[in-house]
Amino acid sequence: MDTTTDLVKSVSITNLANQRVAVVERVRAALDLLTEAEQLARAAHLGFPRLVVDDNYGCRGRSTITGEYAKRDEAEAAIVSVIDTRGWSYLLSESGLRTFMDARAREQWNKQLAEGDVPELTAANIEATFAQLYGSRGDMFERGVLQCFRRLSWDYRTNQPFKFGKRIIVKYLLSQGSTNHRVTDELDDLIRVFCVLDGKPEPDHRHGAYCFISEARQARQTQAENAYFHLRWFANGNGHVTFKRPELVEKMNLILAKHYPNALASEAR
């Protein structure tokens, strides 16, 4: 029985884990044959190509062996690392949980995947990992709302100090004549929050804030908008973000109130 289907609905975890076992078994058999062939070649004073494992197309982890002779066990470890890393990346994408992750959780996952620092891709490990992620998705999402608030609203004199209002000012939207990737990444986090609160799927990052701002600037415009806010920028590089969905802003403020109850009560008085 596949008990983890509800965690990653589009994937049979049991089947994936079984397929992983089959792949690893064949890798081991292939390496055993290569080792046997090399031994026979040496005994007969014949040549044999060196075994190089190059996973630059995948992860860049500690198991990478490139440009040198790979020992049998090292080669197996490097190959299995790529197999498992790609599997975890696929599951995370299919689960939809990345949408609920705040920037810190995403960065941690991206770092682990880039370095191949992942557990063995077994059904037990998958179930435990995604059950934990699924259970903490609400906390991760609220943490993301708080991070958006602190980065986009907290320190600016004209913004309200304890909640999102009708408008916020973002500094350095334009830097040295170019659209600032750091600020547009922060706006993308805000868009992601709005999408979750609105029950909509997370937009493709290729069509995020950087893209629609750059397209507007190429058309010599000084403003752009999406479903959730109108954005206007000025010669000093700052941008004014005016929210279009007050009911979603109120939902964000309820999350802020949960984490800053004393500050909001003080403001109300």
C-alpha cells in the first residue's frame, strides 16, 4: 500500500523507491563489469580507458569525481548521489510544497540539492521528510509573510510600522539604471504570498516582477501592474506599490497581528 500518495499526489512513492532500487542495482552491476574488464585488460597488458564520473549537469556535491581515476566505491557513491538528488528535486516540485516555503527554507533546500546533501531516496525517508514538510507548511508560509513585511515595509518612514496599508514604498527598485534583482525577488515573494492567500498557483518565476518591470521599461513606461498590485517607479530609483486586493492585504495583516499582538494593540490605542 502506498501510504504517501496524499503527500505527493501525482507520484507513487512506492513505485519511485522501487525504481530507484532497480537503477542502483544496475549501476552496481555495470561498475562490477567495468572493474572486471579493467582487471582482465591489465592482466593481458591491454589498454583500458579511465573511469570518470562527471555530474556537472546535475549536482555539484562532494561526491563529484571529474578528471581523475574513480575508485569503484567512489564512482558508485557519486552516481547514486545524482540519482537521489534528482529524485528529491522531482518530488519537491511535484508536491507543491515549495510554494509554501519561505526564502530561508527554499535556500536551505536549494543548497542541499546543489551539494547532493540528501538522504537515501527510500519510501521511509520520503514519507518522513514530506510528512514533516506538509505539517509545517503553515508555519513556513507565515514566516514568509513576516519576511516580506520586514524587507518591504518595516523600516521605511512613510510606511505603516506594524501592518501593510494601501501602499508601500520599495527603495532601490532601480539601481544604476537597471532593474534591481534583489528587490524584484522580494516582490516575487510578495506575489507568491498573495497567490497562496488567493488560492491561486504560484506563477512561473520567468514571468515574475523582474520580467514585467523590464518589459514596461523597454516600452518607456514608468509603471506596471499584475493582478495584485500596481507599481510605479521614479527617477530616484524608488517604487510605489499600491495594493489592488484589500481583502488579501487584510489576511496578511491578520498573520502579522498573530505574531506582533502587542505592537498592533499599542498602535490601535
